[in-house]
Amino acid sequence: MAKQSIRIALAQINVTVGDLSANADKIITFAQKAAIEGADIVSFPELAVTGYPPEDLLFKQQFIDDNIKTLGRIARAIGDIVAVVGFADKGKKAIFNAAAVMYQGKIRGVYRKAFLPNYGVFDEKRYFSSGEDFPVFGLGRTIFGVNICEDIWHLEGPAGVQAYKGAKLITNINASPYHMGKWRMREDILKRQARKNKVFISYANLVGGQDELVFDGSSLIVDDKGRVVARAGAFSEELLVCDIEVPESKKRSKIILKSISENKPALCGAVLARPKGEVQEVYDALVLGLKDYILKNGFKKVVLGLSGGIDSSLVASIAADAIGPENVVGVLMPTVFTSIESKEDAQALAKNLKVEYKVIPIQDIFDKYLEKLKPVFEGSQPNVAEENLQARIRGNIIMALSNKFGYLALNTGNKSEVSCGYCTLYGDMAGGFGVIKDVPKTLVYKLCVYKNEKEGRQVIPKRVFEKPPTAELKPDQKDSDTLPEYALLDKVLKLYVEEDRSLGDIVRAGVNEDVVSRVIYMVDSNEYKRRQSAPGIKITPKAFGRDRRMPITNRYR
């Protein structure tokens, strides 16, 4: 069978929701780079013009019109290269998640997404209608089809129809959010689609942070035998360029775009980036998610409480890597319950990271609260109320620094604590962003180990790993006084929160029934706290907020 060499470019770009002009400039720049590389076709991520997800901006007619106007500017700026660009299209009474196929200043065709995901973090049926046509396009002596993200996950979907119409290449554009191990799932389905339909598949994915979501990129090209022939790196912008030998199509498309030059200088070889290890990919996701949240929202510096514990050590490390240590302010706020070790470890961490470090003692403020409340509290025993006062004083101080200097306040609660409500509303939960909100405690330790290994030195002090976790809100307090040991707790939370398993299922998995019952009660009864928490970066298959949405008033157990 005769074959044709096609040079494909995948523009793995980081765009910002709503910044139509800047997004267009970036698309045009990357298209020009692809043209200089001799690419015949370049594809951009899903909804690249608007940014993803645009959410209720899509209900604004002016926004839809402006994005279409912007698409026209992009088309006029792109010359002798075929470009596939994601945008929001409109019909008579509907809008569509769409891809424009443009060439030589004109939009030559539009594909409208057929399968609209409406699970997990996705709400596409809230906004879009489904497309019903599966056009194909001529590219030299072969045919290619275009589809969008979820479409490729359905083995009986548009790819099969386009292959039947003669397509030998499927260009799939995506905004596929990251969670641990997601890249393996993508590659598996692409390989199956390629083998089933005997087509090459180019998969261009978005990269960057958008509120709680991080997009990892990891764009790739799979040949018609299901082999990965090119792969972009994760968590960074990249133009992936690759030559593929595609069989000529026996059929012909009604829309013929361009001829293919057979005399291009050969590339040095396909890029085949190695996937990162799981801990590294999570760390990189957190860094990118935090960086983009800070910069895209106009902040320059962050502030957080440093306790000398493992969680604040990790958040400070991520922040320093995201925006530079000179833009991170760490604050120790000790009371009589704060140990010498915690003070030393907080100071050592700040010194090792080279972040700005402040100490603001709060014992006198705490004493004043107790004095004022003494007449009201008289006759009662000290309990969580007095403990939470300290956390709320700290939250107030962090927010005061945020207000005074325009810093973004970061909180340091992890998923294990947030799941069980082992956190103080308006206290340690205060802040504009929860960096490790979706990171289980056991993974927090692994990420801290990775940070030290990456730096080749003990940035996070050794004692931080060794001492028992504690909130230090009363004498000799340990997290294990209230919670099961974290290794056990995280096992239960994975089964109950992420996999929706029942009490009986978890007991049969080898966990004591009393422990399971206690954890389930804590998770269910603290939904009201999580509803009031700051947004945070999703890194697990099911995060609180966008993924898991439980009623607050709920008697089902």
C-alpha cells in the first residue's frame, strides 16, 4: 500500500480562561513555529480560544460572539499550514464544543463534539449540545478526521465513522485534567482505537492550571498498530513535531485542504519523553497548579503559616518551587503548646528554602480571648473550643498579612484531615488556596522525601519526618488521639471517598468495623466544613468539590 509522509505538530499550550486575545496570540505564535518546522498540520487543545473549562461564561452571548470573532483573527493569521483549533461554536438555539479546521486564512470546516462528559469534574451537558456530523478532510493523498477529547474514549464513536469514510489519521484535541496515572488510561484507549480502526491518532492535550484542575499535557502520537511513536513531556508547554508514514486513502474527501511537500528536510528523530514516576508527577502537578493559580489571578507573593510540621513544610517547598523563594512568606505563630523542636524545625526549613520568615507569638492574644470568655465559659471544662481559638487567631493573622500586602494566603490542610474534619473552620482552613487539599497524608511524606532527593540535601529537616504529627493545641497532643494512624486512615478514605465502597465492603477488605464506622461518621458529618473550604488542586481520581458532591443535610449512613 502506497504511503504518504505527513509532518504533524501538536501544540501543547497553556491558555487562560477568558483571555481571548492572549490565547489567540499564543495559538498564532505556535502555528507559526509549526510552519517553520515544516509541519503540514498543527493541532491545538480543546477550547483553546476560550480556555478550559469556561463554565458559566458560556451562558454569556457576548462571550460566545467574542470567541468566534477571535477565531476569525486566528484563521486570517495562519498561512500555508492546516490548523485545528478548539473554540465554542453556536447554532440557532445551541452552542457546541467545537474544532475549527483552518487553512490559508479561512475556516474550511467545523467539527462539533459528539460525546459530552457529565461526570466527575465535567458539566458539559449543562452548556453544550452534541454534534451529529463526523466530517473528514483531504490532506494530500490521504484523509484525516477531527474529534474532541471524550469522543476518542468511545470505541464505537466518531473515530470509527471517520475511518469508514477513509480517514487514516485522527486528530483528537483535548482538555483532559490530570490525576495520578491518568496518562496510562489515555494511552491504553488510544492504542485500542488505533488498532481497531487501523488509523494513526494524534492526541493534543492542554497544559496548565485552572482553579482546582491541572492539565498535564503529555500529548502523543500513536501509529495504526497501536504503538506510541512520539510523546511530549508533562506539565510544560511544548511543540511536538513528528513525521509519520500514513497509508494513502482510497476514498476522497469533499474538503481537500492542501498538497503535501515530499521534500522537507528530515527531523532528527521523534521525541519520546519518558513518563514521570507517580510521586514526581504529583509534585510537578502541584507546582504547576499553584504557579498558574497565583500568576493567572494577579498575585505575586504568598503567605502561609509554618508550624514545623510535615504539611506546612511541603506547602512552603511547593510554593518556593512555583514562584521562587523570594516570593514566599512563612509565619510561625507559637503558643505555650508549641514545642522547641517545632520552632527549630520551622526556622530551619525557612533557612533551607531561603524564604522570608516571621515569628508572631499569639499567646497574649489567646490569653485575652480566654479572659473575655471566662464569664461565659465558667463551669465548663476546656475542650475543642479553646483549641480552635488558637487556630482562628492564626488564621486571622495570616489573612491580615494577606490583606495588608496583597499576598495570596495558602492553607496547609491535607486530604486526610479535610476528609475527617480534623481542621478548624475559619482557622487553619482560612486562605485563598489549599495546595495539598487533595493529597493524602501518607503521600505528603512521600512528596517531602522526593523534595529532599530532588535537591540532593535535607531541605525539609529530618526531625519533621520522625516526630509524631500534632496540632499542638493542648499539652502532649497527637493526631492519633483523634484519628486512626494515617496509613490505616488513608486506606479507608480511598475506599470510602474515592471508590464509594460501603462499610461492609471496607470491613471485608480487612479493616476493623469500629474504625470504619468512626471514619465514615467523621467524613459524612464534616461536609459542611468542606463546602466552605478554599479551592485546591485535584490530583486523585475523586477530589472533594468538583468531583464529590454530597448533601450537607444527610441522614443516610
